[in-house]
Amino acid sequence: MFLTSEVYVPIEARLNSIWRNQLHSLRENLKFEWGRYDALWLPRNLFNEQKQRGLPSAMNDLGSAHGIFIIDPSQNSDELRIGGANLQLAYDYLIIYTFWIEVSHRRKSLGRKLLDEVEQFGRKNSKRRILLSTFEFQDGLQFWKACGFNEVGRVEDYPEGQRLIYLHKRL
Ligand SMILES: CC(C)(COP(=O)(O)OP(=O)(O)OC[C@H]1O[C@@H](n2cnc3c(N)ncnc32)[C@H](O)[C@@H]1OP(=O)(O)O)[C@@H](O)C(=O)NCCC(=O)NCCS
């Protein structure tokens, strides 16, 4: 059966009205949920959508989030952790989000040792570059430059009066 324009237009109008009602009802009943920050749930969904549209092959691996801690076995307290890093493997990158050594243990090459571990982990997982950002005022900038990182970008006034620096290193 062919739909003539006299039949088709009213059907289309009716469907549009049903769809508009459903959309209205969805908007009216929407709920928002505040929760724990999940580093991968949203990126994974975005990634899956993009994958269906056809991603450049270098972007085929969204990766995973990891944490590494430095443990001091000589400490008797429960708090054995004296530093560590939070990072993500994504595409051919290892991205460092947080990198920290406890104050009393600084300038003893622990930062370098931790970075060695992180770099080895990256290579083992076929990653070829490291990317991170740090504030200019932090000790980090001198540390990263001493460890072979190059500045690749900066965000001025983040926050007001401060500067965020992006650093990069090839593995
Ligand atoms: C940045 C940080 C991780 C360095 O850790 P660390 O264990 O003290 O670093 P290392 O002892 O391995 O230092 C390696 C080299 O980095 C450079 N460096 C490290 N800290 C420095 C500082 N405060 N000023 C100047 N150079 C510094 C030096 O060249 C040093 O070599 P040297 O000690 O032989 O001179 C530590 O200071 C820290 O946790 N800072 C607070 C958090 C932070 O800024 N994190 C990075 C941003 S994500």
C-alpha cells in the first residue's frame, strides 16, 4: 500500500506529537545523580559511540585507570604509603593525573624511581608517550624538566593569576 500525502501527513503529525509528549515526559521526570567521580564511565560511553562511527585506528584503545603507591616497609605505622601516582592508559599515551612524594621523603630520588616504574609500565603496555599537566608554582615543573619532559602547552589564568603547564615525553 502506498501512503498518499493526505494519509502520510496526518500520521507523521500524530507520531511527532507522541514523540514530543514522550520527550516532554522524559524532561519533566529527569533525575540527576551526584556520585563518586568515575574516571572511565563517561569516556567509555563516548568512546563506544565514536567507535561505531569509525575511529582513527590510533584511537582504538581507550585503556584503563591505574594507581601505584610507594611503600616504605621500614615504617611500623599503618600508613606505609609515602607517595604514588594516579594515571590512565589511553590510546598510545600514558597520562599522569597525580604524582606525589610525601614531604619528608623529597629530594631523595624517590620521584625519579617512581617515574621509572611508571615509564616501564607504559612501555610494557605498548604506550609511546607520557602527557601530564602541572601548575607553574609547584615543585613539579623543575622535576619534570629534570626527568626529560618538554613543555607542549600552557593555560594562562588557571586559576586567576596562575598557569597550568602541559608536559610531554616520548617513551
Ligand atoms: C615533584 C615531586 C614529585 C618530586 O619528587 P622528589 O622525590 O623530591 O624528586 P627527586 O628527588 O627524584 O628529584 C629528581 C630531580 O628533580 C629536580 N627537582 C625535584 N624537586 C625539585 C625542586 N623542589 N626544585 C628544583 N628541582 C627539583 C632535581 O633536578 C632533582 O634532582 P637532584 O635532587 O639530583 O637535584 C615532589 O616534590 C612532590 O610530590 N611535589 C608536590 C606534588 C607535585 O608537585 N607533583 C607534581 C605535579 S602533578
